[in-house]
Amino acid sequence: MADRLSISHPSPGSIETTMVPPDHPERKISAAYCPLGWIGKPEEVAALAHFLASPDSAYLTGQVITLDGGMTAGFTGRAIELAVG
């Protein structure tokens, strides 16, 4: 067995990037799908990656950590309201 080999990684949901302009309507709909009510930021993914690379995660291995503000935990009706007007 490898000496202290740890294989875990983040699985991000919607994250703010320059691929979708800030004023694009899809951002509002994506945020509405999220129970927390906002789209994730690159810094939030980076913070998780930093934790996974740190000694603090030494006992954590074999995990896919979903970082999506609760999107996969449950659907919110706000997205439907925004989509249909």
C-alpha cells in the first residue's frame, strides 16, 4: 500500500466564471436552483482544494466532495418561477 496516498477531489456545481457574463439570465436561474441562493465562487473551490492538499485532510481518502450549494440535495421552486416568468 502506498505511504499515505490520499485520493479525494471536489465536484463543483455552478461556479462563477467569465464563460457566462455577469448579466446573463442563466446566472439568475442557476442561483435559483441552488438552495443557498447563489452561484459558487472559484475561491470556494480553491479553499476545498487547499484543504484536500493540506495535512488537515490526512485521514480523508476516497471521497468525491460535492460543492454545489445544495443543488444535488434538493430542487427549489424559485427556478421554475424564474423560468416561466
